[in-house]
Amino acid sequence: MIPTKATSMTLDHALRELSVFVNTLRPCFPSLQLTTPRPLDARTFPDELDAVKPPSSGLYILVRQDNNQLLDVGISNDMADRIYKHIGKGFTWARAGAHCSFPHMQLAEGRPWLSEQTQALLRRGDFQIQIVGVQPVECSALLESFLIVHCLLKEGHKPEINVEL
């Protein structure tokens, strides 16, 4: 088992750090723009897509529902497809007071370093997804690396799921 340090960086802090970094990049990337709609609640993700209209590509940041602490940072050119791949097959969304269930949550499977509590949290859908649109899209990998390496690891905070990086 790989030891991990508990993540204490919140989504708000990560977005502020990302904004500062983007401002330092402006001389090199004058057209660099970020779009940050409100986070998607994993329990109602399909219903919110039309209302929120998140960017289809860029960064995604997965956070705990209860305290907004980062769990995972990634990039995708097809955000909905990537999120559904993370969720896995055989899931049910919360409807009419029923609980949602992601029994085959790909983010929880094959990661023995995740605590049982985190695995259960992912399978219950107790997380939110912040999608950050990045233009030009080629800068997405740079911003993902910044969040994982510079902003998180340098400060001693790792998203639990990204710990294998």
C-alpha cells in the first residue's frame, strides 16, 4: 500500500492558484482563457448537463461533496465520455429520494491506496465535478500538471486518486 497524506486543498483554493498561474502565463499564451461553470453534483450529473452547459474539453476536478477537498484532477477532450468511463458500468442515479450507486466506479477499483471511506464515497456518488474549460485546449495538460505537481505536491497535498503520478 502506498502511503498518502490526506488532501486538504479545497476546490476554491485550487481554482485561485490556477487563476494566478494562468495570469503568469499570459505573456506566453495571450489567448489562454478558462471557463468555470458551477460544479456538477455527481448525484444528478445527467440532469445538470443541459442546464450548466459545461465545456466539452479541458480539466476536470473531482472533489468530496462534504468539504470540497480535491480527490482527482484530469483532462479530457470529451468530458461527458471521460466522466462516464470513471463512473463505470451498472450505475444508478439518485431519483425521487433514492440513493445513487456506482458499484463499479472505475476511480475506486484497482487503487488499493484509497481508503475504504474514499472508495465508499465514490461508489455512493458523494462527490462533485468541477469542469474547467481551457482555450486553447492544448494548454489543458500544462494546467493539469500545474495543479498536480506544483500546486498540490509542492504544498504537500495530493489528490488521493492522483497519488500514483
